[in-house]
Amino acid sequence: MKNKRSMKNNLITTLIMFSAFLITVVMGLLYFYLNENVMNFNEGVLKTNKKVILNLFTTAKEKGKKIILDNNNKMINQTKSKIDKAMKESSKEANSSLLKLISQNLSSEFTMMELKMKIELNTPIFWWEKYSQEKEELEKIMKANKNYKGFIVYGEIIDPVLKVGKIEENYDIKKVLATTRKNKVYYSQVKNEGSFYIAYPIYNEEKAYKGFIIGEMKLEGLLSKVIDGIKLGSDRTIFVIKSNKMILKHKNKKYEGVRFTRAKYNSNKKFQQIIVRDSIYTLQKYQRENIILFIVVKEYIQDTFSNIESLKIESKEMINKSFASFNKKLEEEFNKSYAKIDTKGGIAVKNFAKNILQMVGIVFFIGILLSIMLGIILANKITKPVKELSYAAKKIARGELEYDLNKKLLERKDELGLLSREFNIMKNQLTDEMYKIKILERKKAQADRLTTMGQIVGGIVHEIKNPLASILGFSELIKEETEKKEIKEQSEIIISETNRLNKLVNELLEYSRPNKDFIKERIRIKMLIESVLDGLSPKIVKKQMNINVDIADSLPPIFGQKDKLIQVFINLISNSIEAMKRKDRTISIKAIRKNNDIVIRINDDGPGIEENIKDKMFLPFISNKKNGTGLGLSMVKKIIEDHDGEITLNEEVNEGTEFVIELPIGKKTM
């Protein structure tokens, strides 16, 4: 008791001393912190006020400067817009007539080309009776007009009957076939390489439709005829672009095949003008069926805007210089005013520091009184739960594991609460371990009893086998030697029952043998199941069973005793076959990988297992069959467990029976 009081008094004294020291340090730091911060605050306020007022003047100055610059630039831009408008009007007058003329000439070239081809196709040679003559004529047309690359002739049933030149049937030609009409010349879109397809209808001498001819033609030749002869000054250039902005024809060949991206134009407008930096682009849209082109005149106007841009820069520089001199004068005046304010602020701050020191002394005295009271309360709060924990530890040490800690102690949020909860967890774990040890002891005792019983059963079985062999031998001898039908039938019954007993004795002997390590071999589940099904095929065929096997070749192998595992699957599949009385039933066998196990499911749609034996079906001498020994499933379970696996009955199946086997994927061991 004295020791407990001494510990409590020492704890209270330590807490009071520590609290006093802590309060002293805190008060000292507080005084210096407040003093320093007040000084800094005063200086900061002055600087902030100065900065705010300067910022207000600077913002006003910048806004004024911006208004002046915006008005100046607005005037310059208005002037520029007027000049641009005048340049566009001037350019429009000069270029619109030229572009219309080019468009008309291009239309004339297309029309002339159509007329020439129609004249050629209406001659007797092109009545499509002798393809050798027609081929020669088409080759002559290609020599006469270098713009043609080749021809394909199609009959009435849309089959190519003749091909001339470098032309191949492709997607674009098939598209032309799908849209061509019998009474009209058809033009395709322009390809990237600058050629297009033109389709002409074909008629015989009676003016009956016989098919059509498709020619591939280079657009560059037609454009050269129209544009190359036009002479312009050095400040203007003509070029042609297609609908996807690819340049087809240009005075400078290096631009042909390049996309035109310098000016953004509206592809739906027929005529438009765009100014980009030093150039005016005048565009005229030309369309003939699917051929869409833009004829462009580029006109240089570089010298027009250079003076205006220079004027903008010069105006900005002049305004900036004017505002820079104003800034200097503003800063000088503010510095003079705030030097006077700073001196008065310093005197006020010193008086404030004295008042703070007096307040710190009063707070220190109150803090000492509070620390004494707090020390007494804390000492009681700490020692009480420690005593309770000590008492609980002694109880558990004496083996009284049912003792529970105070609920309030477990609900504490501090370190003692955490320690109490950990102590309680340790007590629960110790209780669980003691319970497990008792279960293991009971299991060991049971295993020892089973081992002893197995040895006894093994001895009894050996003693039974010899008389059974004699009975079986004499019964077979009587059956062969006697001629009486009644004695033969009785002998067959003895032989049948003796064989059944012999089978039961062998199964008992196998079941009673203790587990031993055996040599494991690499086994592929799919191959093992297939070999079992081959062996059971007479039974399967006889009952007209449907067998569904769903096992992937990629499943990893397991390691085990092959003969024992074959015995497992023969037993389970045979049980399913025998359980299904009607023909044309189904057995499904599936195997998948689940983590480090192979899971095998054997399912049938038979009558299922009776409810009263489901819980004990893996025990010895429990059977669902009329003449069963009841050792089959017990042996299956023993073999699976010898392979570190598990077998269960899936009770969630609504109809039939499903066994689930899990075998580990492991390395080969001896």
C-alpha cells in the first residue's frame, strides 16, 4: 500500500514540475514571439498600406495607358480595314473576270472531250462485236489524247469484257459502276494523284444500250490547256486545288501534291476573297458533277501595310516613355510621406510591449495553480487503469481466461485504451489457441484409436481371406462336377456372395492401411479422364449416356499416383452411370484452375443422393446402392486426402449429383 502511495506522489510531483517548466518556457517564448510579431506587424502594416496605395495608383495608370493604347490601335485598325476593303474591291475587279473565263474554258474542254468520245463510240467499229478491232481503236484514241491512262469496257451484266492501258478494276471504279446511269456521262471525284474516271454509255446500231466504257484521265492535261497560256505579272499567280485542299496545278511544280493551308476558306462559297498577311487570295469554285475544284489567284500586297504596323509600334513606345517618368515622381513623393509615419509608429509599439510583459506574469501564476490540479487528476486517471491491467494479467496467469476487462477501459481513446484492447486481443487469441490444442489432442487420440483399429482390421482380414479362398474354390469345383441344376444354382449363389465378401475384404484391407509416402508422377487431368472414359465406354454405350467433357489442354499438370487417381474417377463416374436408371442421360465433367489448385466437377442429372445420408456419405459402410459395400466413397476421400486434396458434395445443385474435387498444383516429391 505504501509503495502504491509513493508511486502516486512521485507521479504528481513529476507532473507539477514538468508543467511548471513547460509553462515557463511557453510564457517566455510567447513574450518574445508577441514582441517580435508586433514590431513586424507595425512595419508590415506600413509597408502594406504603402504598397496598396501605390498599387491603386499603378492600376489607375495602367488602365489609363491601356485606354490610350486601345483607342490608338482602334484608329489604326479602322484605317487598315478601309485599306483592306479598297484592296479587295480592286482585286475583285481585276480577278473575277479572269476566274470566270478560266471556268468557262475548263467547261468547254470537258464538253469537247465528251463530244469527241461520243462521235468515236457511235461508229460501226464500236458496236462491240469484234473486241480486237475495238481494242485497236481505243489504243489509237489513247495515242491521240495523252491525257487518257486507260479504258475498261463493261457489258450489260456489269462484267468487264475489255481492258486497254494502265487501268485496273478497283474500289473507285466499282463506285462508278454503282452510280452510273444509262443515258448520261458520269464523272468521278478527283483522286490524290490528279486523275479521275469518266463513264460513257455504249449503244449498238439499233440505239439499244449495250453497256458502258470507263476511262481514267489525267486532269493535269486539261488544266494545262486552260491555264498555261495565261500571262500574268510577277505579283500574281494562278493555281488549282481540289476539294481536300490538295494543289493539283501550280506554276511552281514543287507545290503540286501539297495541301493548301495558308488561307482558311469556305468550301461552300462560289466566289470569295481572303487577305493573309502580305497576300490576297481570290477563289472561284468550279464543279462538274463530282469534280470539285477551286481556281485561285494569289496577289502580293506586301508594301501596303508596313507603315501601319510601324506606326503602332512607335505609338506604343511614346506612351510607355511618358508613363515611365510619371512613375518616378509618384514613388519619390510616397517615400517622403511614409518616413514621418514610421517614427510615430515605433513609440506606440514600445508601450504595447510593456503591457504584454505584465500580462505574461499574471498568466504564469494562474498556469502554476492549474498545473497542480491537473497533475492530481492525471495521476489518478493513469494509475487506476494500470492497476486494473495488472490485476487482469495476474488472473490470466493463474489460468482464469474467462476474466473480462472493464468496458470503459476498452473504450478509452488514449494509449491506455489501445494497450487494453491489445491485451484483450491477446487474451482472446490465447483462449482460441487453448481451444485448438484441446481439439488437436482429441483428434490425435481418435487417430491413434483408428490406427489401432486399422491394425486389428488388417489382421482379421488376413485371417478371413484364406477361408474365403477355400469356400470359393470348393464352390467352383462343386458347380463343375455336379449335374444337378438345383446344386449348380446354389453353387453360383455361394460363388457370387463369396466374391462380394472377397471384394469387401480387399476394400477393408486397402482402407485400413496407414498413409505412406508414395512416388508421384506428372499427370495431365484431361488425359487421365479420357483414359477412364475409354475404360467405361461399354457401360456408357449400353446405357446410351451423353458425356460432356470441358477440360482445357492448357491446364497445368498435377503430381500424384496415377493408379489411385484412376480408381477415384472410375468409382465416381461408375456411381453416376449406375444411379441413372433411364437411358439418354448426361454426365458433365469440367476442370478449371483456381489459384494453385485444379478444381474438377463431376455432375449427373440422375435422382441424386438421399437427404438422410448426405452428411455421412464419406463414412465407411454408408451406401446409397442396394448391394453396395459402403467403402467406395470412403476410399475416394482417403485417396484425395493422401494427395493433399479435398472432395465435397455440392448441395446447391437443384437436380442430380455434383462432386467437387480440388487437387493442388505442386512439384514432384518422393
